[in-house]
Amino acid sequence: MTKTTVTALHFEPWSFVPNNPRLPALIYEGAFAVDAADRAETMEKRFQENGWPPQWRNGIYDFDHYHSQGHEVLGIAAGSATLLLGGDNGRELDVNAGDVLVLPAGTGHRRLSQSDDFLVIGAYPPGQSGDIVREKASAAMAQRISVLSFPPRDPVIGEDGPLIRLWADVRVT
């Protein structure tokens, strides 16, 4: 594994996007080597080993949305893009091949621009999924997001990874 810088970002609710007031989104810059022969396969294997079974290979939607039924890991396998996290009052973020994002359930995200070769690996913890929500969260949905189970391992680093440390203080038991 390459040297990785991890940044935690907190977002307040915006418009129809609840974001996740308890859990920060995590950005792992340079988590996978730039010269990896098959970065997509390497990411899928690592995510699987750490309990985040890969679900898809594709891109990121160009409209604001969030997931109410799963925490999501997005591995940038190829290319680059500019994303908006947290809605219009959130943060623009440039991502490149080798970067990884972990978005807690409720976190708004969309793609603003991308390179022609942009490829993302998406994964969720077991029993969770990436439903596409584009409407205001009901009270029941907000409650479901707030008690969604935590993954047992960081998708990139494993049991001692930043997700475990940074999300530990807000675990629901």
C-alpha cells in the first residue's frame, strides 16, 4: 500500500440531502499506487478482504443523491473527476486514480466533471445497499440512517484503519 493521507469532512444537512451529522466522510488520497497494473481488480480484492464486497464498476451520477440503506466506498480506479460532496453548501473535491472515498449513509454526492477514462469501484458493507435517493428524508428514513450498522473494518486498511478510529466515538451499540 502507498502512503495515504486521510481527510475527514463533516457536512450539515442541505436542501433534501440529510448528510450524516454524526459521521464524517473520509477521503483517502493516494490509497492505491498510481502505477498499479489493474487498480480496479486490486481495489475490489482489498475491499472484499476488508468486508466491503464490491457491487459495481462505473462512474458517479451527475445529480445530487444519497444512500439511506448503506455506507458507501468509492475507489477511483482510473481517471479523475471533480465531485461535490454534501450538496451546494458542501465541498468540491478533485479525485484521481488511486483515491478512495468512504461516504456514510445520508451523505450527498454528485459528479461535476470527469476525464474520459474515469472508473469507480463501488462497495457496501454486507447487508447494505446503495439505494438512490433524491428526495427529502422522512423522519423514518433519517432514523434508519442514524442507526445503520457500522462496518467492522476500514475498507482500505482493515481493522486498524481510520474509519474505525474516526467513527468509533459515535458507534451505536
